[in-house]
Amino acid sequence: MITIKSAREIELLKQAGYIVYETHQYLKPYIKPGIMTKDLDHLAEEFIRSHGATPSFKGYEGFPTALCISVNDEVVHGFPSDRKLQNGDIVSIDIGACYKGYHGDSAWTYKVGEISKDLEYLMEHTEKALYEGIKMVKPGNRIGDIANAIEVYATKHKLGIVKELVGHGVGTNVHEDPEVPNYGKKGTGPRLREGMVIAIEPMLTLGSPDIYIDDNDWTVITEDGSYAAHFEHTVVVTKDGVEILTGE
Ligand code: MG
Ligand code: MG
């Protein structure tokens, strides 16, 4: 069921989204060669809790940590660990925070030190694909309009679209209806209405978009080892268009 949020709920979703945004900003200077991904997780959890919120993903269907941290060929749901980030890596950090019962959800891919031109390209165009999707958000448009805009952009830039994973509604649950795929047909799917809150999150790869699940039952990895990027914002459908809740 797709829910329409009240003004009071949207205010709380904004506060949750802002904590997620601030957590990303707080982590950025730490994303350097040599840091262990579990250190980033601990820093973020402490930051989220110090702002009166809780990490949305910790304990969600058994997920063990505050953040999902996915490196290189890991697409999403990576476990923070003793792994040290290395120069030339890319790292996708997915952050969820729950404030007074309402969630915010945003992922961003960061470079570690100096990265190759190909990886710069992957990051630039995955982020742009997210904004192509966001541009389609306004009352009366449909979920398929968002999905199609992302697909067209990604395809034009010859990036692989991971199709098994999708965006979603956000509210008192971090994952709600509707599903927001990264491919689809214009004019299809649920209609957007003022007060709907959704997370849009393209996951794109430099090679084949085929994936498998790691032995840990969570981490999604590309079949051919190609690197993946993941950019996500939580947004609200406003009277005239869209407002991003997890960023600027
Ligand atoms: Mg997320
Ligand atoms: Mg999400």
C-alpha cells in the first residue's frame, strides 16, 4: 500500500533525511586509503545516535551493521569489516537513519585516493542518472517515468543496470511501497501524488549487470567483476514537483 504522508510526517522525514545527509558529510574526510570499512561504520553509528536517531539497517532482517559499505565489484549490502580501503578503490556507502519513527535513506559512491578515468565516468554518470530520475518526480507523473529516465540515461552512457534491486517508498518503514525500478516504460506504474516519499537509487556497472549473492547471504556482487556505483536520495513529491530530503 502506498501511503501519502501528512505535513507533520514530512517534517519528521525531513529531519531523518537531514541526519542521513549530515552523516555522509561527516564521513567524507575519513574515506581515505588505509581506513577499515568497519571504522566508517562505527563513526557513522556514533554520529547517527548522537543526533537522536538510530541506524535503520542494523538488525533489519538480520543485517548486522549500521551501514552497507560496498567496495568495487560489490554493488550493495556490503558488510563493514577489517578490509582496508586502498588507493584506486570506489566505495558505496548506504546510510539509513530513523528519527522519531521516520526514516531517511541515501547512498553515495566515493573515490578512494586517485581513481581511473573509467571509474570517474561510472561515478559521474550514475549520479547523473539519479538526477535524471529525480527530474521526473511531480504529481501526475508515474513511477515508470522515473524508471524510464534512468534507463534511457544509463543505456545512452553504456552502463549496465542492475535490475534485481529497486528503489522504494520511505516512511515509518525504511522500505515501503511502491517499488521504484531503474528501468521501465513511460506512463506505467503507480501515479505520483503530493505527499508520497520515495527513494530513487540507480545501481549501475561498467560491464555486465549480472549479479550473484555472496556466501554471507547479503552482499550483491557483479558476476563479471566489473565495478558498480550506487547513488540514492529520498525525495518527497511536492505540490509543484520534488524536494530532496537527503541532500541539497
Ligand atoms: Mg539506501
Ligand atoms: Mg534504499
